[in-house]
Amino acid sequence: MNIRNGLLFLIFFCFSIRQVNAGSKQIGFEYYGDTLQFNVDSFQTILFDPNNVNEETITAFFVQAQSLHYRPLVNHLLYYKDKNKLDDWFYYQLIRKTAQQICPKQKNFELYTLFKWFLLYQSGYDAQLAICGNKMLFYVQSEDNIYDIPFYKKDNKQYVCLNYHDYEGKIDFSALSFFQVDIPIPLASKSFSYRVTKMPDFDHEDYDEKDLEFNYDNKNYTFKVKVNPEIQNIFVNYPVVDYETYFNIPMSNRTYNSLIPELKKAVRDMSQRKGVDYLMRFARDAFAYQNDQAHFGKEKRLSPEQTLWYKNSDCDDRAALFFALVKEIYNIPMIVLLYPKHVTIAVQFEKSNGKPIVYKDKKYYVCEPTPQSKDLSIGDIDPKLRHTPYEIAFEYSPSK
């Protein structure tokens, strides 16, 4: 049911949502090294009954939120986004922290979700709500390939769920019928992207030092890498994205500067092939192996920096780290080989031994960054995979 007269909504649903003691309110919180303060005016005076979730009460919330002095808050959020060149994923974390200050999640999850939706929508993103009973799912239009969260298609657009993790992935869509909340407002049009091109500038004191050790050519190497525990929180709800997106997630500056220059020193007197072999064995031997199911209880792809932080990692994670190291140090063409139960990397060399993988008339040689039953050299393929079909999940070609 759609009612366009906001006044009728406010009268009819005064027991579900109302504004009290209108005034001005400052909120402040830490955001990756910055202390932010915003004036939220009367947002904290809005009440919403979590036991009365329906299209009418949600529309009443929107009408009332629209009537408040919300634009300065949204403009401040967008200014901070532009000033710090925040990718959409980090801007959404900023919105989450803002909504948490206005209405804590643990106090009223539904109202917290509505504030997130409202702020993202007012920031120009095509954000939608879907409800079933008192369950409220929050979607945003995205063109990215996402593999482990709900989505739906409408008007040839894909909408992916931003808050599925809040229900611990336990919504039975075969038994429940969600419907989109139809609010008579002009839709924002901006698409949300999960691509991460820049990490936040964390405070230096937030970093720990981690020793990474491995042996190469009977010589022990130790790297003291700066790692930040916050990295796990940033990506705790990050979905499974395609290989191109997550292989290209950069490291934060302090982590990068503690590792990449040291690796460059280690390989500077080696041939390209020898240096890539060194990086392959670093990714293979400097970490303990554990598959995602045992580690996280589900499929989870770690960014290169996450792999450096965690004690354990699997083939996806080693491949991402190895890819990042080769890209940063040698910047040569690579392809990602995706098998039914394994992921590995093949690198293009001018000359190499072993049987090549021919792709688009170019020769690539497998460089296995994950420990296997045999000690595989460049160009070697695990015997179990020699006759197993694979696909090229991602091709990297250095830009000119």
C-alpha cells in the first residue's frame, strides 16, 4: 500500500514512529585514525517499533527523516569521502559507524538498518529495502560479481544484500518471501562497487610487527612485517568477489613499505625467473596452511594484507599474495588458473623450463604458491591436476 501524503502517515502511525524533543545533537567516533564529529540534529529523536515492520511504518520513517535537517550530515559524509578518496566499501563503513552512533545496532537493529539505508540513499546510491515479517534486508545496486550473498534482479539491474551477515546467513529464502518496499520517492542512481583501490591511512601505533620466516637455497630469511589487526575488521563482512577484484586489493602503506622494499633487496641480484621462484616459495613456505572451512567455517578470500596478518591461509589466499608480490616487484603478465578445488598462478616469462600453459598464443608457466605433496618448481603442475579441466579466472596484463 502506497500513501503519498506524509502528514497522513505521521498521524496514522504515531504509535509506531514519532519525533520527540527535537534539537541538535553532536556525535563523534574514531574512523581509521581520524576523529570525526557530526551534527545529527534530531535523528536520535526518531523512534521505530521493531515489532511493527511493514511498508507503511518504513515509509513513515522516511517521511520523518526527510523532514529533518539531514543534508548537512550527508554533505559532510560525502566531503570526507571525496577528500580521502574512499572507495564505496570504506564509505559504507563510515555510514555504518555513523548509523551506530545515531542508533546503536544492539538497541534497535531495524532503526539502525533504516538509518544506514537512508544515508546511503541520500548519498546518491540506488539502495533498496526488502522485508518479510520483522526481517529487514538492505540491498544496493551493484554491477560486481558477488558469490556468497543474496541478490535479485530488477529492470536488468543487480541488487546485492549489504546486511545478510546480520542474520548469520541463516535466512531460508525457499521458505520466506521477501518483497521490496515501494516508497514513492525518486530513486538514486549510483551503483555500488566492491573494488578497493586504496587502504585507509591507519595510525602507526596501531601496527604490530610479525616475523615471517622461510628457507631458500639453504639460507634462512626473516622479514619483520608491519601488520594491523584492524585489517580483519575491515573485511570481516566483505563478500566473495571475483578474482580480478580481490587480487588487486592493495596493502596499506605501512605494511607495503615494511615488506616490498625488503623483498626487492632480496631478489635484486637474481634473474627474473629466479626472483619469481623466490617469491613463489615465500608465499608457499612462510605461512601455515588451513582451508577456509576449518578456518572460518565458510569460503572466504583473503586480500594479500590479510594473508600476511593471519597465521593460516589456503590456496586462494597464497595465490592472491603471490600475484601481488610479482605484480609489485616485476609487473609481468599473469593468469589465474581456476580448478574445481584449487587456484594457482601462471606467469609469463621470456624463457623458462617446463610445459607452458598457452593462452591467447602466449606461454605461461605455473608457479604454485601453495604447499603440495611434491616440491613443485616453476612450470610443474601437481600430478593430480594434469588432466583436470580449468578455466582462466583472470588475466593480468601490465599497463603500458
